[in-house]
Amino acid sequence: MKTLVLVEHAGGAIKDATLAAITAASKLGEVHLLVAGKGIDGIAQSASKIAGVGKVHVADDAHLEHQLAEDVAPVAAQLMGHHDAFLAPATTFGKNIAPRVAALLDVMQISEIMSVEGEDTFTRPIYAGNAIATVRSRDAKKVITVRGTAFEKAAREGGSGTVEAVDAGSATGKSGFVSAEMSKSERPELTSAKIIVSGGRAFGSSDQFHSLLDPLADKLGAAVGASRAAVDAGYAPNDYQVGQTGKIVAPELYIAIGISGAIQHLAGMKDAKTIVAINKDEEAPIFQIADIGLVGDLFKIVPELTGKL
Amino acid sequence: MKLLVAVKRVIDFNVKPRVKMDGSGVDLANVKMSMNPFDEIAVEEAIRLKEKGIATEIVAVSIGPAKAQETLRTALAMGADRAILVQTDDEVEPLAVAKILARIAEEEQPGLFILGKQAIDDDSNQVGQMLAALLGWPQGTFASKVEALGDKVHVTREVDGGLETVALSTPAVVTTDLRLNEPRYASLPNIMKAKSKPLAMKSPADFGVETAPRLEVLKVTEPPKRQAGDKVGSVDELIGKLKTLGVVA
């Protein structure tokens, strides 16, 4: 089977979630990549060095600069004429484009796979991760998004793929990029961080959220996450949200502070290796899944923890 | 412009789903069902666009069992003008849903088709994007802000790195994220009024769409359970444990 993996890149670098999608693709067969964008020679070269990659298809054109779904999907659909499976990372980037490719191919997409059980059989989470479905696709071609935390990342070095330019198509003219407001941070990215400290509504304000959590995160070299309640309350920006509808994370250590543990939050972090919960309510559901729990006042505990680490 | 809004009847957000013993699915017998939360946000956004004078009519559409009429009545009580139920007792997959909605869009000719970004039962996150592709329309997915500016609709999208704004020509598809708005509750007088608003009954066959599943569900299981660990009494003890586990130096 020949697979085509859509490469997610930004700021001149390939995102980790792509590497997990490549591992999933390698379980199905030969791995080819699609890199779309403008002025992306460097990305294409990096992509060709990823372990296990055969061919890198490069669609390089001005109208692909912002990788809008309307413009990228037809390029992918065209290439699917000689590939059997299309895979994209289950990130906001991949989720935006993959279903569009699926519809163009008249294929029912398999979203957010957690394992490859066979060439047409996969597992995927449903009901906010409260159930796992094993599904078999009857479509001749497959369109798949891949949960990044469920697969090892392919090595960035060791491959010797060939780079080939492909027809980049033309702009639909129906959509255009206006602006982006990206969070700037020196901290690691949430989805690839080894340690995450995450805060909930108990912090009471945006000031307290950042003045308490940021120093602890910096001490640990950790990323900062938040519960939906904290994001809704405006304590943290949307891209901090961990949970079923936010980011799915699986760090070595997840420290949940002032987070009660709603089902949809647990769905986003319960694959962490070690979970620490700090909460003043000893009945909070988060303690039912935490490896280490500490009941008490976060306003006392967090500064003490930061000081002693 | 006219707005179409898609709504799905799903397990209530607050109910913990239970996997059936025989592994055939999730037990929905005698379980509270409600409108998918992301779809409530879609209905609310449509109403706000009408209140601002941008939209003239709101048509709510659902695909599902006869009981999905209740879900549509909720949309009508919130402020939609009329409703269409494409009635079927079968499970309809996102691709077939998108095909039916595309046919309805061709008939109704809306300026915007607003949908929730995903349903909280199958968590597919596909229908909006598929619908846009089938119609050849632009899409603004995971919206946290929708603004009509001249002949374009500007959609601010929640993306992994922050926020991105795109300008779409109409007609277009918008899918909603959590922070787009806070849906209103329907008032009692509006619930009463909704009972007399028009609700058309259709079937998938009326649109010539084949709904046989492409994905066969072989089994549904519970995820592995995590066991609760120990509680510690102090920060020092916590640091001691973390060091023993080797997760902090």
C-alpha cells in the first residue's frame, strides 16, 4: 500500500505531530509525503531526511503560503490518484484539511486513530474518550487523521527520500488569509512537552494564574496548560486548553492544579505517565486518576513547590 | 441572507456514557438526550446574526430519529424560523450527512451554513469540512468570532498556536468552537411559540443519498482504567515521590 502523509509545518520547521502520523502510515505501507506552502525548499529537504520516507511531493506556490484547506485539499486529492491512504495529524491543521480531501474522494474519513489493527482496521476514541471503537473501512482508499500521542515519533534523521515538485493547482479565490495571532512562548509546546503544569478555575484570575503557574513551569522546563473552565473564564488563551475539544497530551508528568477533573478534561490528559493533582476538595474526581494527590490550598502549595524544586 | 444551521440529537453533555456489555456500542436506552453543545452555539450565532440585521431567515436542519423533532423544537424556541427533519433510524455517517446537507443547501441557497465543529458522540469533526468541499464553498472551521464585513465574512479560528482569521466569500460554511458565544435559554413563551413554527419531514431517499455505512464498527470497548494512587500530606513528600519516580531531578 502507498500512503501519502500531509506534513504540518510552521516557522520553517516540521511539527512533531507529523512524525507520529508518519509512524502510523509506515504500519500501512510505503510512506510518501506532501508538503504544501510557499518557499519551502528547506522544509522539503528536512522532510526527505525523516526515517522511512520514500518520496516527498512538494507543492510550492504563492497561493499555498497559508495552507488554506480550500487550496491544499485539491492538491492532496489529485495525488491520491496513485496513493491508497491519506494521513494527516489530528491537529487543528489536519482536522481542517483531511475531511475536505475525504469528501473530494468520496471516502468516509477515520478520525483520530489510536492504533492500526490491520490494513483497513483501526481504533479511535468516541464519546470524549469514554469508549474506544474498533472500525473497519469499506472504502477502497482511506483518509485518516492520527492522534499524535498514540504513536511514536519517526526519527527526523536517517531517511533518504527523493523530492519531487507537483502541480500546486491554483487559488480558489473564495478564501483568503487575513491575520494570525500566535501565542509566543519560550516554553515547550503543549503537545510535545515532557512536563505540563495545568491550572483550573480555582486560580481566580488571569494574574494569579500566570504569577503562580509561570514560575513553576519555568523551574520545571514545563509547558503550561489549562482546563476549559480556566480558558472560558479568560485566565488563559484558547491554545492552552487541554481536553477532548482542546489538546490531547501525554507527557511524562502532568501536574493538575485547581482542576476538578471534568470528563472532557480527563479525556485530554489521562495518558500522561504520571499525574499529580493538587486541589483543596479531596472529593474532586481528578484524585481518582491521579498517581499522587495533595489536598490543600494552591495559593500556599504552588509557591512552596516552586521554591523547593 | 438566509442561514442554515445543522443540529444533532446526542447524549446529554452531563451524562457519563456506558459501554454495552456485548461491546456493540454505547447504551443510550433511557439516557437523557440533548442538542449537541457545539450545535447550540451554531444556533445562537445564527440568531445573533439575525438580531444584527445581517440574516433574514434561519432554517434549522437535523438528520436522525423522529425524536430529533424535539431538538429542532429547541432550535425553534431559541429563535430559528423553521425546521427540516430528515428522518431515519439508521446511524448516518458524516459523509452521508454532508451529502444530504449539500442537497438541502442547493435547494435553500443560504448565505452561510453554520454547524458545530463536532458532535460529542462520535467526535468525528468532519461534516462541515465535507459539506464545504461537496459544495465547492470556502470554510471557516473552529470559529471563535464571525463578522460580516462588506461582501466577505471574516472568521477567527481557534488553531493550535493561537488564533487565525480568514476572509470568506459567501456562500460559506462555518463550524463553531466553544468560545464563539454563550447560547441562550429558550423562554417559556418562545417554547410555546415554537410549537406552531413549521417543521418539514423528509427522508434520506428524498435527497437520493445512500446512507449505508462505509465504516463497520467491529466492537466498542471501555478504555483502560487508571487506578487512583496515593495522597501525600505535604509539598516535601510530593517532591520526594517525584524524585523517586525520576520525573524531576
